[in-house]
Amino acid sequence: GSRLRQEDSPPRIIEHPSDLIVSKGEPATLNCKAEGRPTPTVEWYKDGERVETDRENPRSHRMLLPSGSLFFLRIVHGRRSKPDDGNYVCIARNYLGEAVSRNASLEVALLRDDFRQNPQDVVVAVGETASFECQPPRGHPEPTVFWRRDKTQLDLKDDRIMVRGGKLTISNTKKSDSGIYVCVASNMVGERESEKAQLSVYERPAFMQRPVNQVVLVDESVEFRCQVHGDPPPALRWKKEDVDVPRGRYDIRYDREDSLLRIKKASVSDQGTFTCVAENRVGKAEASAYLTIRDSEAPQFVVRPRDQIVAQGRTATFPCVTRGKPQPTVFWQREGSKDLLFPNQPAQGDDRVSVSVNGELTISSVQRSDAGYYICQALTVAGSIMAKAQLEVADASKGRPPPIIRQGPSNQTQALGGVSVLRCQASGDPEPTVTWRKNGANLLGLDPRFSLLEHGSLQIQNTRLSDSGLYTCVATSSSGETSWSAYLDVKDSTDLMDFMSHNTTALPGPPSKPEVTDVTKSSISLSWEPGPEAGSPVSSYVIEAFGQSVSNSWQTVADHVKTTEFTVKDLRPNTVYLFIIRAVNAQGLGDPSPMSEPVRTQDISPTVQGVDHRRVQKELGDVVVNMHNPVVLSSTSVQVTWTVENPSQFIQGYRVLYRQTSGLPSPGPWQIQDVRIASERDVTLAGLNKGIVYEIKVRPYFNEFQGADSESMTARTMEEAPSAPPQQVAVLTVGSHNSTSISVSWDPPPSDQQNGIIQEYKIWCLANDTRLHVNKSVDATIRSVVVGGLQAGVQYRVEVAAGTSAGVGVRSKPQLIILGNPLPLPILGSNEMTL
């Protein structure tokens, strides 16, 4: 043998082979470098077996390089034979020993052609989520997956797009997401493309124009229009009361996304709900309108408003009473203003102006700026009427009536040398001064026998025959003068046979303030109530009038009036008059009534036209109500708010419709809450059921005319714990005499007291000793349960309660049971659960 030389050394691996993954058919090198002296020989082993190289077999595709590395001309890898796949080591040897490298694996990269799951075509509506499933072909290394749309790689920077485990998800889809999608699997072998899948992003049907509620007369024509947009273009059809409308009776026209339903001559049988239904591949939408058919009578005035003259600071009242079939809507409008005043609705920004339920317009604390014409309009589907009345605002200091002589002198005969008193009592604003005339000449200050008493009466002392004559009392103020005359006859007492003094207490009392009942250009009708009678009965009435700009004194315009109503004729047009009434009896003329309100005779004015109900219907139909998300305030109340586009002067208020859509087999009936003030945009719905979903919508209205509904929205009232216990609770022992189990069964609490969705039932088995308590909880679908682990001979109180998300509700009345007492065995139901 060879001798060990001083400088010889055993082999040492200085470069170890590394793991390789190589594509089939590609060249590859497993490195191995060793040092030693003498230079070691290198051999390769795969999976423990020596590897044949070109050194042994010149035809081999494996070559051993001089450095010791193993070079593969091409990697061979078949279905049956996989000669190059495995774990390799290189071993370097010389006479001093051997060195073994670290293990290195050579794996053949693969990527099959067939995808385990190909994506399928997807159709979604805009805003929905689209998902494509993709399971790539088997491969080594495991292929990565990315997606192409229309041959371009998808940009994952878009937050809406997510790829996880091959699955592509696009949330909140847009039209621009449509296209051909391909799933691409890739590793070092290359790429494989899946089958193509198409994403179609369509638009659900949406209404551009909805049909509008309408009110028409029998035999009038009706049109319902419905305009809709969607992709693909929706198919349109009409239903009446949920049944497709019959052709023939109704004329229906379609023009792309527009449809018109027409009734040439409406009849009572046409009344009902018409619904436009729009449907395409991704959705269906419905919009309904109600048709009301009226058998009618044109509106008429029962009481027309009349012109009023009112002093500043006082109250003006204009009655306006109408009738018709249906009962007309009465509203007021000041000439020149667009604001409409409805009954029970304060005028915008002015609480001095209001309209009562019966149509009476009241303006309190009248100001100069209130002067003008006010128009009362009465409107129904059968037509409209209107009447105009003028409000004049009088200056408190101007246009005041002249003084009134309440009681004047009466004709009398007086004894010579006696004292005679001629009465005169006057009133007025300002306070009048009273003077006397005899036979037309001023009297006072000429003779000391004549004196003026406190209230204006004239006293004559020591009467002479020459005092006989016509005496006139004159009441004067800045607003005019009024006079009253009587004859005094002074006689020698021997001639005076039967003298009676004038008895004022027996005069009739004043009638009531005269009311104006009708006005024309030249006449005013008055009515009044008799005053208190004193002495003999009233025989007739006298009417006095004061006409502004006609004279500055009161004129008698009628006497010997036998009834308590009278029409004063031959008056001037467009003139303001005041009236007082006096009663007459055998003793004479009584005190005057209070003054009437000032009233102006009519002017020769043009007639005026009312508003057309078709215009009201059209304007209301153009109003768009946008409802906001309802705000849940509590378990029984929800706040509803909205905004209005294209507001119309013909909005009298808003009708808020709501119905229960959960907790019942089908949606409940619509309930209504009216907001009667057109300027308001919110309402709180109270008294709702707890834990219930409500559908809510808002509709503008003008009496019987109604506009289009807003889009519906839903709100769920807050849940509360159930306010009633489960019903029909029954407790039975289960099994033999010494059983330790009981069966507990129950029915849910009454639906109106569940106060939400029941999530669970709790069962308590309570003993006097708390250590023996057994409690269980079960799912809401369970109606009976077997409870085990109880102690024989112990009395248990069994209680059951239902729970919602808000908590556990009222417990049932305790049922007492002692185990160990033999009881019949119950049959367990299919939905019974053993705990």
C-alpha cells in the first residue's frame, strides 16, 4: 500500500450543493467542490443510490464536471419515470477517507394545463358585489394567481378589488367594471389562462317620473305617466290592485323607457291603485298612484266675504262659507301675494292672520299695511269659485261719526211762571259741546232765566208766554254736528187742563248693535235684536245713517219700520256708512243702539276667475319629496324628516304614511299622520310597536288632491325586553319514579308584547337551597326542553322567560314540582331538546 505522506490530507467539501427547482427539459447544475490530497474523486448519490453519469455511460444526460459538480443537459421528467427528481449528495474520497456533502433536493417545476375551477359569467346590478371563483392548475412551486380584464392586468390598488386564494371580489361595482375576465396562474414554468368569464354590470330599474295620485270627475279623462331608466332597458307593464290591467278598457302606450296609461272616460269602477312595474335582469321596481273618482256638484257660496272698514289695532273678520260635492277646500290669498292661507295653518311669519275651520279669515291688531283686497277661493275637482273683499284701515282719529244725541227734547206744554226742562243728552268721540237755539237763533247768554244743566239739558225758570217756540239742541264736535228740535208751548194755567210731564223711564230700551247681512252697490241690509221693553210695547223702529263724504250729520233713512230687519236703499256706491237703530213706543223715541261696524257699498268691480283643479293636480305632481333616513328615537317612536324639490304654493301639508313590515305574516295596513303646516319638514311617529320594522313614506297634499310619494324607507324601533312571559308553561317529570329530569314546555309571549325578535328562552329551576338551582338557556326556535340533574324530594319553582337583544323579559308564574312523585310520561315533541 501507499505510505502516508506528510502533506496528504483527507477530503473536505468546500462547496455544498443547493436545493434546486428546475423546469422539465431545462439544463441544471448541482454544485460540489472538494479539496484534499491526493485530489479526491467525486461521486453522486440520489436517494441513496449511485448516480450514473457520462463517465460510465457516454449516452447519459448527466455529466460529471471536472470540479465535481453534476450537470444535467436537460431535466427528464415523465408521468411514469422521474429519474432526476430526488435528494442528492456528493461524496469525495481519497485514500485518507471520504467527505459527504449536505443533502440537496432537485425538484422539477410543474404547471398543469387544467384549472381545477374555472370562473363563470356573472351578472350584477350597479353597486352590488361581483365574485369570480378560480382554482388554478396544480403546479410546483404552487402557482400565484392574478387576473386580467380585457387582456390588461387588474390594478389591485383599487380598494374595491380584492384577490384572495384565487377568488376575485369586486365590491360596489360600476358600469366600467364590465368586461371579459381571465384568471392567470403563474410559476417559473410559465403562465396558464383560465376559460374566459364575462362580468355584466347592469342598472336596476329606477323611476325618472312616477305616476301621481289623481282626483277626477266621472267621464273626465285620466293619464298616468311612468318613466324609467335601467340597463338593460326595463320591460314596463301596468297593474290595477295587483292584477295586470285589461287591454281595451285602458289605452296603454310604450315608448322605450316611457309608458302612458290613459282612460278616456273615467267611471266609478276605475277608482283604485294603479302600479307601474319595471323589470330587467337585475331588479324590479314599482311605483303606484291612487285614482279617486268623484260624483260631484260645483262649489257655491253660502256666505260671501264682505268689504270691511276697521280702525287700526282692531280685528277684521271675513266670513266665507261654501258648499259643494265634495265639500270644497277653502283657502285665502291676499291680492298680489303668492302665499295661500289654509284653515288651521298660521300664515308664514305672521300669526296675526289665521283662517278658521269654517273658512273665516281673521286679521287681529290691524295695521295700515293690511289694507287691500283678500280673495276667498273654494276649490274641488268639480270646479272653483272665488270672491274678493276689501279691507280698509281707518285712522282712529279720521272718519269718526258725528255726535249722537241719545235723548233729545220732546214737545211739551208748560204753565206760565213755572220751570221748564228741555232734555238733551249727547255722546261722541271726541266729547261734543251742546248749544241751544230758539227759532234758529242762539239762545244762551242772552237771558239769565235760561241755564244749561250738567248733561246739556236746557232749564227755563219763570216761564213767560213769549218763551213759546221751536227749541233745537245742537251737539257739535270736530267730527260733525247733530241737532234735535221740540216745540215748547207756554200757556196761562187756567188754559192748562190736563198737563202730564214727559216720563222718560217708560221709553223703550236700545236695540242690539245692527249687523250687516248683505251689501250691494246701492243697498245695505241690516238686522238687530229688540232692546229691553219698558212701559208700553215697541211699535216701530227708526234707522239713522251717517255716510262718510255724504254729510257730517246723522240722517234718518227709515222710520215706521215694523220688523227687526230692513234693507236701506238708494245709497251711494263705494261709500262707507254707519247705522244706529232706535225703538219707538207710545211714550216716544228710545235710546239709540250701539253703532254698526262701518260698511262700504260695493264698487262696480270686474269679476274674477278661480284656480283650475288640473293646475293644482299638475303642480302637486311636480313636487319631489326626498325623505332622509328615519331616526329611531326610542322603542316606540321614530323621527321622520324630508326636503322638498319644486315646492308648490298648493301644498297644504304632508301626509306621512307608515306600516309595520315585520312581526306579521304580511305588511300591515298603512297608517297616516298628517303634518298640516306646509313649512314643516319633520314629524315624530309615536305609539309604535317595539322592535318592529316600519316602512315609511311622505306625500304632499292639498285637501283631496295628493302629490307623489317619496321613496319608502325603513326603520326598526329599538327592542326592549319582552313585557309578557311565555304562555302555556307546562312542567312534567320524565321517566321512572326516581327520575331526576323534568320536561318544560311553553309558547312564545303574545306577539304585541315580544318587543323585538326573540333570541333565546331561559329556564330556571329554583330550590330553597341556592346550591341546588339549575338554570338553562335554549335557542328561540325551541319550545320545550328536558332539564336533568335535579334532586329527588326537593320542591322546585320552575320559571321561563323570553329574551331579546335588549335583555331577558318577564318570567312566567312559578310552577311547583317535587321529583319522586309518579306522574304520567309525556311524549316529547320533535322540536324538544335534551340538555
